[in-house]
Amino acid sequence: MTYKRGIPALIATLALGATVAACGSSSNDSSSTSTSSSSTSSTSGNSAGVTKAAEQLKPFEAAPTAITVKGALKGAPPAGKTVVMLGTNDPNNQKLQKSLKNLAAMAKWNYSVVSYDPANPATFNAAIDTAITKKANYVAEAGIPLTPAMIKKVQDAGAKWVLTSVHPVDVKDPVIVDANAYDNDALMGKVLADFFVSDSKGKGNVVIEHVPAYPILGGFTDGFQAEVKALCPDCKVKIQDITIPDLVAGKVPSVMVSALRSNPDADYVAFDVGPFANGIDAALASAGLSGKVKVIGQAADEAAIAALKSGKQLAWTGFDPVYSTYVMMDAMFRDSLGMPIDQKQAGIQTTQILTKDNVANITGTWSEPTDALAQFKTLWGIS
């Protein structure tokens, strides 16, 4: 799957998992739903919601300093294990590949990559077969939902699955972890909703871009809507569905502008992945909506951070795809030592609400804590 408006490459960590679902999707048309809270709430109730949103947002205003996983290993991980990553040419996926390679080397584990084409499910099955021939102890992959047959094939070979950004998934033997899980998107949705409620003073009207073919991203829209419903009776939320054909054709900005025109009271537009917002600033300007509609979203990429710095966009949540590889390696270490894996800790990543006020020192992508790997290595007893 590829994208990045102009379409160089699909998201490996948040959206890659939708490839299989997208290939099987029967929907060819854009759809939208509208959600809003009850209009019968009192002004005092609305004010209380704004106050609560602002309070809940405070822990996310500063860069996080602690990793989400706790508890040291009970001993040194056994050497000589073999990890095989099922990888693609997507730039983010290659970041995962490079990080896992380095982590495996630290532990004196064997590591290799088997490539596949995410647009061709047959190549994914072939990659699994190849991984098994490499005598993998652990098969790692980002995003592709697994069929029962895929899960059993690896289990029968005596290996285990190590996943990131996969939804839906049942994390039980032989699946040992799903890093950056659905709950992580739900958390970022909640944080961004708190910002939306607070910034709009309880009167916001937002249209959210959403690609339903990517199941993992439903965590964001679910988390956002639930938080707004709980805190802001006067806020309005509309979900604008985007189809895979429109996404690949780079039509997201025009679809969102049309949705905003059909909802002239909307004063915010939100995106569920950074690259999906590519081109929105120019589209808003052409439509005469610059300054009227504020741009917010989850998982800021380089372009989103640059737009925050320039003041063209208002707020994003921070997200580091490489962090998930630390969690994946931590899970493999714990599994190799017969230790339990806290799936709640493993499924959540660090995040931050990013605005023009706190992005000045960010170069390129957001990555916090800056010493995350060092903190994990302390848990692992690896120097």
C-alpha cells in the first residue's frame, strides 16, 4: 500500500494493517456519519466539560520522559534466537526493519527480512513460508491482519508471532504481543478530543477524515467521539469516510473540502494519520477556508510538524513508529525467559499534544522520550 499524497508510501505502523482489509472491502463510495452530543445539556455542564478536558490535557502538554513498559527482565535473554521480519519497501516499515536488526544484534540474536508486496496477499503467504524455512523463533510483522491459517502455520513450525499495529487480533499463543495496538489510537483520539473541547471552549464543530478500510484507525475515531460525547454537549462531530481509491488518487483534500462546504458551521478538520493531511492547507486556501477551519490530527509526520511551526495547522498528537520495535523486542525477551507480558503496557505508546508552542526544537519527526531505547536497555540489562 502506498500513499503520501503523490503516493510514495503507505504507513507501516498505523495504517499498513488495513491492506488486507482494504483488498477485501466491498465499499466503493465515500460515506459519512454524523455524531453530536445532546443539545439539552446546560451551559454549566458544558463549562464543566471544558474544564475537565483542559485538566486531562495537562499531562500531555510536556514531552513524556518515561517509557510505557515497566519491570526489569529476570535475567539475560538467551542468545542465538532468530527473528524474521516480514517487511515491505514502505519507508516507515524500513525504519522498523532497521531498528529490529540493531536490537537483535544487541542481544546476539539472528535477524533477517523477508520482503512481500502488501498489495498482493499471495506474497505475504509466501513470505511466511520463507520465514519458517529460516527456522524463525519469532516472526515479526507490521499491520497485516492474520488469518487463522497464517497463525497456525507459524505455530506448527514452533515459532511465535510478534506484531505491531494489527487490528483486529487476539493476542494469545502463538501471538505474544501487538505493540501500538487499537488502544493506542484510542488514547490519541481521546487526547486530541480534549484539546478540541478545550480549544473550542465547548462549541467546536469538527469534520474528521477516516479510512474505514484501515481497522486500526477506528481506535482514533472511537476514542475521539467517546470523549467529545462525554464532555461537550454542544460540540459536533462528523466522520467523513474516505475510500481506498480516493486515498490512492490523492483526493483526500478535495473530499474534505466538499465535506466542510456541506457543513458550513464546521470550524475544525481532523485527520487520523499525518500523511493523510497532505495538501489540505492548499485546498483550504483555494476554498477560502484558511483561517476559518483549524487543522488537527493524530500521529504527526514531518509535514504536520512543519505546518505547526508555521502556524498553518493547530494541533497534532506525537507518534514515533520506531518505539513499537522496542516494545516488540521487550516482548520477545520476556517470552524467551518465560516471563509474562503486560499487554496493556505493550499496546500503548508515549504521545504528546503538539502545538506551535512546543514544536520549535523538533527536527523532522517526533520521538519521545529521547532516551527511550536507553530506558528499555536498562530493563533488559543490556549496555
